[in-house]
Amino acid sequence: MKQLILISSLLLCRIIGFSQPSNDNCENALPVTINVDLNCTSLVSGTLLGATASPQSQASCSGSEDDDVWFSFVATNSTHYIELSNIVGNTTSIYHSVWTGTCPSLTLYSNSCSYSSSSAVHGLTIGTTYFIRVYSSITGGAPNTTFDVCIKTPPAVSNDECSNPVSVAINPI
Ligand SMILES: [Ca+2]
Ligand SMILES: [Ca+2]
């Protein structure tokens, strides 16, 4: 009986206190379904509780990437907006960045270090998988922060290419 209690206690400790998020490393990044518009109809919840440093550089952006977790998305547009919302926990200062490549050999996507809860990513290749790295700005501190990740798509512009110009009427003088 004592053994059973001990084993149960250890198991509970592991579940409550020491388990890492499933997406602690980019290999198990949580896929995020992209919203076709500017609404966050689809979103994925994340947590930093128990997150540990990943093999990727911890000096790629400002803040301390010592407690990062990973999400992924397949671009459906050349521009997407990333939004972190419902940020709750002992620190609400969380940063994010976008990465490309194949885990664990990822490269930081240019100009993607974001120090606010939302960012715009331009020049994406449709059909390519990108990774979002989310972490707290603080070093250590065992953040227990939870948040939602939403990826949005700006509306299409009909005259994006010169082959579809918008006619402009000329006013008579
Ligand atoms: Ca990690
Ligand atoms: Ca941190």
C-alpha cells in the first residue's frame, strides 16, 4: 500500500509540477489552422508551464528564450498576422518569433522578432511550413503563462498585380 501511495504521489508530482509542454521542442510543434480572414475563429492554446530551453539559439531575439514552446503553420498567403491573446500567468510578457527549415535545423525568419502580442509576417511562401517560437521575456522564473495563438489572413487586394489595374476616371478640366 505504501508503495502504491509513493508511486501515485510521484506520478502526480510529475503531472502537476515537472511535466513539459508537449510542444517544448520544434519537432512536436502544435499546428495552428490559419484563419481565412481577420477573425480568430480558429486558435490553439499554449502554456509555458514546465517549458525548457530548446537546442536553437537562445540569443536570436531579445528577451530570454529559455522557456520556449513551438507552433507551426502552413502559409496560405504571402502575409499572415500572428496574434497571442488571453495571456494569463505569473508573467504576461511573452515574445515570439518565426522560424523556417526542418527541425532542429531552423533559421530565424528575417525581421520576425516580436516583442508585443501581435506581428505581421510578410514575404511568406504559400505551402511552406513555418514555426512560431513563443517564450517569456524573463530569465528563469518558472512562468506558468497560458495563452492562445491565432493566425489571421489580410483581405485580398484585387489590384495586387499590374495585370489587374483598377480604372481611375479622369475628371474633365
Ligand atoms: Ca523549449
Ligand atoms: Ca524566458
